[in-house]
Amino acid sequence: MTADPRTQPTGVKIHLSSGAGVDITWADGHQSHYDFHYLRERCPCATCRDAREKAAGKILLPLYKEKPRALQAEPVGHYAVRFTFSDGHATGIYSFEHFREICPCAECRSLPATQRP
């Protein structure tokens, strides 16, 4: 079975000290940039997924919250990264497949969900 080049990173740069986010170059040549706030809002852990599902369709008042920063990043095997955020959250494991699914670039956002990795 051949790995999908859309979900295989050839380069990963995590900019903790500058707070600039994460840059990934993929085996198919695509490049993605994720800021830490974006990643925190799309945490794949069960608690965060459940909270997003419960909030779906509800009108929520905007509250001021300081944008979370990533304080620490650690590899999880060869397939993912786990972040510790400034809001104390540290349970999300961001697989490279998840990173590619949530790529925020205009090209990826324009693809139908069925064509995303």
C-alpha cells in the first residue's frame, strides 16, 4: 500500500519561539501554514470535537479571549504532533492527515470534502 503523498510531510517547521505557527511542505509539493490559534480552534481531541458539535448551529456571543499560543510541541511517532497550548490544553494529537484535512489555504478550502485527503 502506497502512502498518499498529500498526507506525507517532507518538511515540518514549528515556530514556537516566534509564535508564527507551523509550516508543512507535503510530498506532493503543496505547502501549508497554520497559525496556532487556528490549530487550537480545530483541535481533534474528543472533548473539543464534542464541544464544537454541541455549539454547531447555536448563536454564541463573542467573548474576548486571548489567542492561545503553543508553548510546547512534541512528535507522536512519525505520524503526528501534540501541542501544549497557553490555555492549558494538551490532549489533541494532530496527525499529518488531520493537518492536511484542515489546510487553510484557498486552494484546499475550495476543494469539495470528498476530494480532500
